[in-house]
Amino acid sequence: MPRSKIKVIVTRRLPEPVETRMSELFDVELNTHDDPMTIEQLADAATRCDVLVPTVTDRIDGRVLARASDRLRLIAQFGAGVDNIDVQSAVSRGITVTNTPGVLTEDTADITMALILAVPRRIVDGVNAIQSGAFTGWTPTWMLGRRLYGKRLGIVGMGRIGQAVARRAKAFGLQIHYHNRKPIRPQAAEALEATYWESLDQMLARMDIVSINCPHTPATFHLLSARRIKLMKPEAYLVNTARGEVIDEAAMIRALEAGDIAGAGLDVFENEPNLNPRLKALHNVVVLPHMSSATLEGRIDMGEKVIINIKTFTDGHKPPDRVIPAML
Ligand code: 8YV
């Protein structure tokens, strides 16, 4: 691919240094208004570029890919998760897909830990009490939450982010348990004093806090099903900074309303950006607007990764962050 002719379409606004660098390197079309693209606009973009740079808000499904021209060779996702892209269908059309793993690990783990703290320790309740004027003085029985120290944290998905959560949680005195497709390296497990559960069901039944840190794939859709949520202890908390689709949201809301679980800290939802209003009404739930990886540094690093993936690909090499369908 001759470099001067590489046409790149970016679907959303990216941090200024990233857009500037892309403009220097490629014939780039930016979305200066930052309006999410419709299916029609995405399909049109797929006919006009060599490289498409989408984000989580763009659904690159079979319909869009069916209309892509042969010119489209690379989809360089700005994001770690690729569940918005039909990767199988892209790859079968000879389109390479890349993502940006690794650079949002620590930021995402920070917000996960913040939610693990916020829900049992009622941090948002406390802020609300101040703002509504309900704080009329300290009493021994007011604002009681639940202690973290010594409790069991069950991490579902012990990849980079899961392990980064585990490192933080261990420092807070939580006992680390995890469920994963396979156990992590023995040295890593030893350092974290982490217990591997082959059976997710058995782990869920014994945890005080469950944190979802696995990607959303066909295999993890509603992994926390109504049946599995029922296995959790009534005093357990659920935290999700991965993807809303990993939890059966309706079943989780029912469990929260019925007191079958004690609370939830959620950064992601099944039908973003639409939030089920019942979630907002629950006092034992802290909701955030999909912001776990939202740091300036992280977004710039993500942009760097996208640029490296595009450059290596267009220079005729395998880009470092290729997404292989068999790995999903
Ligand atoms: C990103 C995310 O902001 O990268 C991911 O998988 O969930 C987010 O934190 C978003 O995906 C950008 O596309």
C-alpha cells in the first residue's frame, strides 16, 4: 500500500495530539463534530477508505462489512474490546482487525477498585447525604457499610485487567479468587496468593465481591445468568467494568431489588447509553458512564497504538495487536 495514498477514516474525535499525528502520517478524515456515526455513515465510510478506525460506539456488523469495498484492508479499533465488530466476518473478507490492549489496564483497574470501595463503603450515599443536608451529626449507627479487609473477591476473567485489579485488591486486604479459562502462571498466582476456581458456579457461591473483568464474546454473553446470580450470597456485591452484556442485566436488577444480592458497582450496561431507570432508583447501586479507561494519558496511548498498528500494517508487516477470531 503506497503510504501517500492511505486513506484513514476515524469515526469519533480523538485527543488532539493523536489527530494531529494521524493527519501528518495519513490522508485522514476526522469526525470533528464527534456525532456517533449511523450504520449508513459507517457503511459509506467502509467504501471510501483503506483503514477504518472505529470505537466501541460503532457497530461494524455483517451489513456494514458486506458493503465495504475491496479497498478496506484494516479495521484499527480504538479500544481493547472488539465486541462491536464482527471480527469473524471481517477476517473472512480479508480485512485485518487490530485493537489497543495493555494501555488501559491500570486505568480500568483503578475505577474497578474505586467501585469495589464505593459500594460496600457507601461513598456515594455519603456524598448525597452531604448534598441533601441529611448530615446532622455523627452517630454510632449511621452510614454503616461493610468492611473490605479479609473479604473474598472473585475475579471473573484474570487477564491483564483482572490481575491489575487483584494487585490493588490484595493491598486492601481482600483475598483473591478467580475464574478464568485456565489458571494464570504459577508465579503470578503466588504473588497474588490467588485461588483458581475452575467452576464459576462454585466460586460465585462463596464470594463477598464479584468483579467482572472478561471480554464480551459469544461465550461470555450473559455469563452471569439469572441462575448464576442466584448462586451469589445475599450479602455479596457485583462490580462490572467490562461489558454490560456479560451480566443478564434484567436478572441482576431483580436480584438487587429483591435483596438477593447486596449491591452493585457498574460502569457498563447492556444497552448503552440507555440506562435501565430501575438501576438509577436503587440506593445500593453506584453507576458510572463507561469511564473506566477515560484518562487523557490512556486515550493518547490508545491513539499511539492505533497509529503503530496502521503503520506496521501498511508497511507490509503484521501489526502487533491483531485480533485473531479463534482467541475470542
Ligand atoms: C474504551 C473499553 O473507552 O477499550 C475498551 O474496551 O471498554 C473502553 O474503555 C472504548 O472501548 C473505546 O472504544
